[in-house]
Amino acid sequence: MKNFRKILIPSLATLLMAGTIGCSNLDDVVLDKSDKPANVLTSLQLKSAYAALGSFTDQANAYALLEHPSDEMQGPTRGADWDDNGRWRNLHTHTWTNQSDDVLGAWNNLNRGHALANEVIADLKATKQQVAEAKFIRAFYIFYTTDLFGQVAFKDLANPGALPKGLSRKEAAEQVISDLKAIVGDLPSASASNTGLATKEAVAFLLAKTYLNRAVFNQAPTTPAGPFTFDKADMDAVIANADLIISSGKYALTANYFDNFHFENTDRSKELIFVIPNEKGASNNNGSSPRNRYFMTCHYNMSPSGWNGFTTLADFYGSFEKGDTRGGAAIKGITDVKGLRAGFLIGQQYDGAGAAIKDREGKPLIFTADIDLKTANEVNGIRVIKYQPDYTDLDSPANDYVFFRYADAWLMKAEAMHRSGNSAGALTMVNTLRVARGATALASLTDANLLAERGRELYWEGWRRNDQIRFGKFNAPVQNRTTVSPDFRVVFPIPQKELEINANLKQNFGY
């Protein structure tokens, strides 16, 4: 997973034979099988499939679809800055189309990764473990594709001449579950050195996540926003898979919450189940640098000097009680040197010497909760810092980029217990997490405060849209989106060009 070489595919036709369809950004993907032994090539193919995960670390495309339409992120236009033809506003206000940049980019990147995994699965020289790893990666891409787009273009590798099938959400979820169950015996158990690879514990996490969302995925295409019926057998499967992780003894809630995202999180965190492992200075780690996460929100005059873009919403910030360590903390070696804190940044900002930072007009840099999407100024909006910068290498730091984290498995189990009628046991689990984070215990557990707890624990990690849909709150009004959005907005449209080249795909209801 580290220092991958690129592997290229000569044409879209080649990709169609091996994988999925419709990736427009494939000019840099070449497979030259002429001068490499099969085992070496297979290894490189597998590394390329892993490396494609780096697209999730961009502030655009899939990450943008996962976060901006939710209640925890927005991208305001600040004068001439961050307008980008309204792409960020359209995501937050639920007014995207099948031509929106991030809709197209996410579809292309997910299908590209899916196709690269298929290259390994179809390779007759691949070992059982290599095939198992590739099927895990493919399942990862299928999960996100069905979650975002409600359909998956799935290539039947036994019939390479046929167009990819158009799997419904229900069929795609069943494919993920079937593949993951079949491969778990061919994968290693997790260790401190393989958090960037497919493992039994990573499989258990993705299975738990799929079963937890199965009620959503089983919903009829004409009623994608529910109401949902959560089958007890699915909830039992969530609990069983979460227990495989929890009872393994390999993980624990990390004492310092922000150590999970520190540039030394490889060593500091006890929660990393599946990540992109990054090396300091490793040529931007094949496009997977977490630098975007601090550059996209820091002001120009802060250190690091950022792009002054995205913010959280006032109500989301207000859901944290005083004393909850997840809301903000000073980080030794960062705050005392450069002034930057982790968590939410609001009010006057200071440098490492304690001097007040000023904005570009020389006024105090005071971040405010009030913000307008179209007419924001440079200080409007509460900023968020989770991944902490390494000032010795801001562009290529060593923060492992987190996909699957132990606290999420913990909360998935609690949610499944709650949905199965064991709210008392679920409350105990939630309160164990809250006390560990410095928050007070809840007196009772409801859908509302369970959704809020997932937000407090996992904000800006790419799960909020998924969570809000499952709890039936995704379409509700929020700051800078004052009306209820239509139910069909819980999935994104299939790009038009994909419908034109594959008759097995149908446009989603409402678009």
C-alpha cells in the first residue's frame, strides 16, 4: 500500500472486459502484461486497486457527496473564493443534477477502483489471499456505490463480453455480503502492521455496516427515504460481526480522541481497523494525503495557511456539551508551537505565541457561527480540524487516513441492540463511550440522541449522510437549507453518459 507503482489499462474496452464501466478518468491506468511475471503483475494490480482508495481523501467527489449534503458540513462562497459554479452550494441545498462535478467524479472513481479489483479477481495466477483481498476492495467500492447511487454496474467475470449488470441496491448489498462471507477464511487476522490491508476484522466491520444499512438498501426504488423496517436477523448479524472486533482484544477506545487522527496515529491510536497507511514525505502517498482535511478549512493567515473553505453548521457544533473532548483540544507540539487546535475552531484565533491572528484586512480573525452560503465573508463559519498537520511536511504527512474505526463498530453494535429492543444494553455501551470522551452519561437512549452521538464521535469522517438517511433525518431542513428536500434526494442520479452506454442501468426515481 505504500509507494505504489501506477498500473495502466490501454482502453475503456479493456476495462469493460475485466471490470465495470463508465470511468472517464482512466487515461492514466495501463496494464502491460508483456514483460512482467504474472505473480509480480498480480501484486502490482492489487496495489493499484488499494491505491485507488486515495480518491476518498480529496475534498471533492465521493467525500463531498458523503458530507456536504448532511447537517455537519457546508461550503460557502466567500466573495470570489469557493464559488466553483455553485458546486458546494448545490450539494448542501440538495439541488445537484446528473451533470454535477462531484456526482460524475464520485461515480468515475468508484467504478475505477471496482474495475481494478476485478483485474485481480480475474487473474488466474492470483493466489487465494490476493483474490480475497481484491474481493474485499471490490465489496468496499460496491458498498459506497450502492449507498450513494442506488445501483451498481457489476461485471460478470464469467461472461466478459456482456455489458455490466445493473444491480439494484438490494442485489448489491447481497453481493457484498456473499463476497465477504466467502473470503474471510482466506484473509489474515488484524495486526498493528496490516491496518492498510484486508483482514478478517475489516471484513467483519464492512459486514456489520452492510447489515446495519440493509433496511435502507432493501427499500423500493420509488420510496428510497423509507420508512425502514430493520429486520432482527440483520441486527443480530451486526452485533455478531461487531463482537468479532470487540472481543478480539486488538482494539480499545483511544484515551486521547484526537490521537486517532494525529500524524503519529499509526502508533498512538488503538482504533484503526482499515486505513490508508501514509508515509511522511512519500510523494504525497499516491494521492492519499490527508492534507486536504486541514487545508480545506484553515484560514489563509493561519498556520498552515489554508484555502479558507468548508465549515460546520451552528446546530451541529451546538450538539456538543462542554467537557466533551471531541469538541476541541490543544495538541502538544502543534497548539503550543503554531496555535492550531484540534476540533471546532470558533472565536478569536491565536498563533503559537498567543498573539491574536488577523484576517486579510487586518481585523481580528474571529470565526463566527453565522454564515450565508452565497455571501459569506472570510471569517464566517466554524472550522473543523481532525487530521493534525505535521509542520515538518505539510503536504505529505504520515497520518493514516481512517476508513474503519473501532468506535464506529462499538456504536454500530449499540444501534443494533437498540433497534432489537435492548435499549438498556445499548445505553450502557453509548455511555461507556461518552464517559471515555469526557461527556456526561445519558439518562435514556432514543433514536435522536443515538444519531447525535454518532455525529459527535464520527464527524467529518464520511458517515453522516449514511447515518442521517438510516435515521430518517437526511431530508430535514438545516442551516442554509430551509425546506424539506424531496425523498428521492437520498440517492444521487446516475450520470447520463452511463445510461447511454449501458442499457442495464436505469435513472433513479425522481431524476
